Amino acid sequence: MKGTKPRVLVLRSSENLAETCAELRKASIECIPVEAIRAEAVAQEGRLMRSMIASADYVIFTSKNSIAFSKSYFSGVYAGHKFLTCGISTKTFAEESGFRVSYAPKTGGINAVIKWLKAKRPGPVLCISGESSSNDFLQVLLRGFTVIEVGVYRIKRLRPKIPAEAITGISHVLFFSSAEVDVFRDAVASHNGLDFDSVSAVCIGRKTFERAAAIFRKPVLSRQNGIAGAIEAIKNG
């Protein structure tokens, strides 16, 4: 409700929870933090990974985790690559990690990246993502491109206990991934009588939005990816 300080339940990974809540509090948004998921490395064969990187013209990072768990393989093989990220916060993290990003959409995620690529000269594409991510459609949509996808991390869904009193009176729930929606659903399943019809689910990304729509009556899709888009959506709704 406008004029009332938002009270937001935030379900994030252990790596991002503190930073997200700090940004929300700077914006005068009350934050209830819940560690919902954890990223774990998937072992890669170093020589093969470096070979795939060296042969690529375009490298897509789908998330900050895809950068964090792969950047050690990039030493000495940056030259000539065009790095693409599926969002602004991922772009920021990529640049902080030493990558020069050629394109990062404010909205649209991987679909916006595909659209950008289709206007470019075809070449080898390396998509670095999570192990469970499925971007098989990349090869279909990017005709003329050779696409290789590597999963460098996996998401572990945690089982947090969210007491009913902690979520009484919340105005929003903030989700950055569909995995966080799943954790929320399972965590609140035992809270009989809680009415979430009056709670807005603020979602980053179309897939997250679609998953939240199965639980919430009025999920909101952020107009841009990242924390800035989340804050805008919370304050507007």
C-alpha cells in the first residue's frame, strides 16, 4: 500500500542475501531475510573447459554464479571474446571480475541475448549456466551458430523454517529465481489460514513470474532485472 513502509520477505541464496537486504534497507524497505538456496560448484575438466572458452566467439553468462564458478578458467584467453550477460546485476559482477561486457539487457534475460546475437555474425557460442538450466532452444533459435552449454554450478534448495509470526503483515515477497519460489511454497505449506491474496510477489525474470503465478493472485514482473528493478516494483506496488 502506498504511503506505508513496505515489509518484504526476501528469499535469496546465501551468497546474495546480505547484499540484497542492504540495498532494500537503503531504500527504506523493511527486510525479512530467509536463506533459501545455495550454489555449489560442479567439477569441470580444466583443459576441456579452457579449450571451449578459447574456441568461442561469444560467451554468455546467465547469472552471477555462472561467473563466480567459471572465472578461474579464463586466465589468458580473454582476447577477442564478446561477453554477454542475462541482466544488469550480472553485467556489474562480470565487469568487477575483469570481463568487458558487450551486451546486457535490462529486461528479457536470455531471450533478449538471443535477439541481440541473431543480428550478429554467426560464430561459436559458449553458454555458461547452472547444471539444471535447460537452454536447448539456443541451438534451434541461433541458426548458423554452434552452441555449447556448460553447467558450472548446481542449486541446492534449502528447507528454512519460516514462523508464521515472521510473515504476518508482509506486503511483498521478493523472488529472483523459480527455485526460491519452490522453497517458499514448501516452507509456508504448513501455515494454515495465512492469506497471501493481499501480498505481492515481486519477480525477477519471466520464469520466476510464471512459477509465482501458481501461488500468488497478483505476482509482479519487474520491468528490469536486478535489485534496482525489484526496488522499483516494490515501491510502485
